[in-house]
Amino acid sequence: MTVADVAKAAQVSKAQAARALGNYGAVSDDVRERVLAAAEALSYRPNELARSMNTGKSHTIGVVVGDIENPHFGLATRGITDAAKKAGYNVILVNTDEDRAAEVEAVRILLDKRVDGLIVAPASSVDTAHLQQVHQSGRPLVFIDRTGGDLDVETLAVDMAKISLEATQHLLEAGHRRIAFISTLRTDAPYKPGMTLDSSQIEDRLEGMQRAFLAAGLPFPEDLVRLNAGDAESIRSITRDVLRGPERATAVVASDGLIALSVVEAIQELGLSIPGDVSFLMYDDFPWTRLTTPPLTVIAQPVYNMGVAAAKALIRQMEGLPPAAPAQFTATLVRRGSVGPCPDLQEPVAAGRTVAAP
């Protein structure tokens, strides 16, 4: 059904029907009622693409994230969609698998679809030329979870260096000196302090860890920073590697919930107990982390609220409103039972004590 069909059924001109359906221009109440009644009877649906070309507005937000399988991004996206829906906007979500080339293509496609604005969790906080072009074009843009380098774009994220410092101090106070950090971040070479990392989040977390070791006057165990943890098997392999040998890790920090599941599984396979043989800490707090034995110590982030705030910030831009006061988000170290005293590495690891899987 087209506008012409509705106009014919309502016995008005096509121009009158278009004004009544688009709610613009002058049209009498009688004509409006007849047109809307005809549209309902004919099950007319407007051509949103044509409407966006006429009005310059699609009432659609594009959201680009690295991994929708990661509950962190799922929760953030839920916050975005809830806030967008209340404001009358729809959301188009694109997953990039943390690949910059895929992100460039995703941004291009969303702009071709005439989204009114973009919310992006940049795959790279270093190589952001495509996002710089979006920003310079004047298209509303907001970052969530990570920064876009030096781009002056409103960013909704937690101060990761601060909470990482606190979490590392917690482990150091328990006597741990060999603390492993496992992340999926892709790099071309093994980690070295000071190297440029694509993710501002991971860079800040490692900065916080190093600051904690420096403040304690202790050497930072850079050999236990393991990046490029791809699929579940590679995560388990890395975990087994850092937990073996005389210089093994006595504590493991997982950078997200997906990594945490595979780390816990690998600890089980080795017959080790948490926290008797190895302490464990992870980023993000999900219901299953309270159901393990023992419950897991986590760094809880207000992820849903960050999503809501990102949508509201973008909508203000899209509607030409001045920015609100910068939103401040704070992560919290939730101390449960998975962090304990550092074990004596001179004694053989006790076998057969396992941690229950979630």
C-alpha cells in the first residue's frame, strides 16, 4: 500500500494524505481523520527509508560492539535499547568480533542506512581514522566502555586504572606476588610494559596493576600478562601454562566473564582448588559468580547504567540539546571467597580439591 492508495480511499489528494500521515503542514481535522482511518483499514505502513530521505531523520541508532556473546556488551546494549525505546528510537546492533576492519565496514553500513547517530565501543583506541571522519562530519557519536584515543567524543566508561589498582592491592595484601592477567586483546608480540595497546580498557587495567606493584616496591610479573586469549581452548591452555612450574601464578585475574568461565574450567582440570591453590578475581559481576563454591571475587561495573547514559547522551546530540553534566561511573571490588592467602610454592600442590563449576 502506498500514500496514493490511502489518498484514493480517503478521497483526498496525495499531498493531503502525505501531510496527514507525516504529521506536517496544514491539514484539516476532517481530512486527517479520514486519512488515518483509510491507512488503518488498508494496513498502510510508511516507507521509513523514503521518510528518512525527506526528513533527514530515521529515528534509528546504530550500535557497534566487539562481542555480543560477552555478557558485558549484552547488558550495555540492553541499557541502550531500553533508553532508546522510551525516547522513540530503534536500535540496529552490529558485532565486530573486536576486528577494526569489521568495525570500519559496520560504521559505513550504518551510515548508509541513515542512522541518526552512533554508539561505538572502539575495537581500537589507537587506529580511529574512520571514527574521526564520523565525528568531523557532525554525525552524533558516543563511545561506550573504551576511549577513541584523542578524539573529543563523549565517552561513558569506568576509571579502570583506579579499580585495577585497588584489586591488585587486595591480592598483594594476601601475599600474592605472581599474579597472572588474561585477556583476549590481540597483539603482535608478547606484552611488555609501556607497549601501545589497542584497547584503552586493557591498557588502564595493566597500568593499575603496575602502579600497585610499584607502590609496594615489588617487581611487576610481566611474564604473566597473557594476551591473545582467543577461544575457550586457548584460554584453558594459557591458564594451564601460568599455573605450572616453580614460578607459577598464585592468583589469576580474568578480564571478562567469558574468559573467567574457561579459566575456572582449566583450574578444575588441573585438580586445583580456589582459593587454596590459586586465588581468582574477574571483571564484571554476573549472577553465576555468586553460585560457585566459593563465590567469586569480582570487579562490578554499572554496565546497564552506562548503556542507558550512552543512549541518553547520543539522543541529546541528535535532538540538538546541550550535553548534560558528564556521567561518572564507579566500579566496585566485591570481595567474596575466591581470594585467599598465597600458598607456599615450596610445597607440592594438593590434588583432588576442585572448585564447583557455575
